[in-house]
Amino acid sequence: MKRNYFFAITILAGTIIGGGMFATPYVVSKAGLLPLFVYLPILTFVQYTLHSIYAEIILSTPQKHRMPGYVGYYKGERAKKWTLLISIIGKHGALLAYILLGGTFLCGLLSPYLGGDVFIYATILFVIESLIVLFGLRLIAGVEFILSFLLVLLVFLIAFKSQGFFSLDNFTWFDKEFVFLPYGPIFFAVGGQAAIPEICRLLNHKKEKIRSAIKWGTIFPAFLMLFFVLVVVGVSGANTSPEALVGLKMYFHNGVITASLVFGLLTIITSFLVISQSLREVYWWDLKMNNKLSWVVACGIPFLLYLLGISNITKVIGLTGSITGGIFGVILILLLFKVKKERKKQPVLRVGLGKFWAFVLCFLFILGVLYELWYFIK
């Protein structure tokens, strides 16, 4: 049972550690340290609360569902369809972010030897990933958490190698022009709702451990991200690149950067495969598209957005994190109060969220959505 407990923590941490972590140093280099020290603990606690709410909903319901299914069970088919739409938009946004990050990482690895620009490498990588999804080779998803551990080692390797380049002068304390910029990327970076059903399943016979697993599985990636951000920005300062790693090339030995880009790329690839396959199944099973068409739509829409010129990693991750994450936050909170009234069984885990704090959270989520839309248009 201890193995399942640590495995549950690992799954949540592995789900959280990914593309959002790579995008955070850039926004911190713009906004300053103060917004990081404000946003990161608050949003980590908020995501921990949302993870716990989702777990309580799962444990209160006899049937097994995913998020749209729980909404449909308690709120009806119309609410389920809207939730399904938000889920689809969020997954497409995440896939677009992975296309951008993967293309940048692959270009950083191969362009010094083969030439070419980011668009070429992003297209090549997208074609390969899409073909893997088409033929259903999902085994690689099982090693995602192992790659996350390797990334942890690489973060400490970068920290060790940065001793001669790290400088406090590279940090800014606060820039009011970019004060809200880190909100979306950090919210995206510390979210891991997709792993909560698996945690509940793993600890089905030890439900009292679920809260603890969610806590440590959420907190550990936040500390890792804080460490990663401080190291990257402390080294590259104003030269921090939107995906963090490529901007370190001028400071580190090629071997360190190559290893970082390889494992960053593998993490992005596995995330793309898992999410695209999940999205394909939504189109295939829930929306009743045929097998091939669901594959075309799931993989094709993010790449079409890329072809249309949506290529700003910071904006894509910010929009995905704040808009879909914020809306899902509101849905989860509203669903929790419905579940408390109508649940079929009493769960071990209960979230003591009063109506006042629920209103505050929903209000802040909505403000975040409005800001990101304004920033994107601006």
C-alpha cells in the first residue's frame, strides 16, 4: 500500500511538471520576483483546493466518470456539453503549447548541425507525434513520470553548473507593466486535475491517504518550479527565453544544454501523446465521430492554429491556464455544493470551503479570465 501512496504522489507530480514550468522563468524575468512570491504560493494552494474538491466529488459518486461526466451526473446534459466544450478548448490549447515548445526544443538540438528554423522542426515533430497517435502507440505515456524525475535531476544539474553565472543583479523586484503576466502561466504550471481520478483509484483501499497524496503531489512540483525559475532567471536575467532552456545556451556547456533539451523534448512529446489521445477519444466516444476523423480533428486543430500564426508560447499557456483553468475552477466549486446536497455516499475527504471563500475564488477566476482575454487582444 505504501507503494501505491508514493506512486499516487508521483503521478500527480509528473502530471504537473511539464510545459508550464518551462514558460514561467520568462514571465518572472518580466514581472519580477515579488509577483512570483505572491502568485506561486497562492495559486499552488488554490490548485491544491481544486484537486481536493475534484477528489471529494469522485469519492462522493458511485459511478466512475471524468469531469464532464460528473457535471452531467449532477447538473444535467446541457451543463455536461458546456463542460465538454471547455475541456476540448483547454486540451487544444495545451497541444498548441506543446507544438510550440517541442518545435523550439528540437530546433535548439538540431539546427546547429542541420540548419532550418523552428517552423520546420515543429512541423516534423507534429507529423511524427500525430502518426503515433493514429496508430495508438500509447505505451510511451507510461514513462512520463520517469522523465519528470530525470528533469528534476537536470534542474539540479543546471543549478550546479550555474555557480559561475548566477547573479542577484539579474533579478528585478517588480515591474507594474507586467504584474499580471505570471498569473496564467503559473496557474497552468501547478495544475494537475487530470491525475486526480487515478490517485483516487490507486488509493481506493486507503482513502484516508488521498488528501496527503494530493498535498505532496501538488507542493513538490511548486517547490521545484520555484527553484528552476530562480536558477534560470538568476543566470540569464533579461535574456531569459520564452521556453527557458534555449536562452541558457550562451552560459552553459553544450552537454548540459543538450541533455536539458533532450529530456525537455521527451517530456513535451509524452504530454502531447497523452493529451491528444485523450482528446481523440472525446471526439470519438463522446461526440460520435469516426476513428479517423476524430484523429484529424484532435491533432489538426492545434496545428492549424499554429499555421494561422498563433505562436506566442507565453500567451498560449497564459490563455489556457487562466481561461480554461479558471472556468474549470468555477465549475468545480459550483459542482461541490451540488454534490454536498445530493451525494450518494459519504467520502473520507471533505473540503471545508464556505460560501464566502467560494465566492471570492470564483470572482478571482473570472477576473483572471477577463484579464487574459484583454491581454491577448491587446
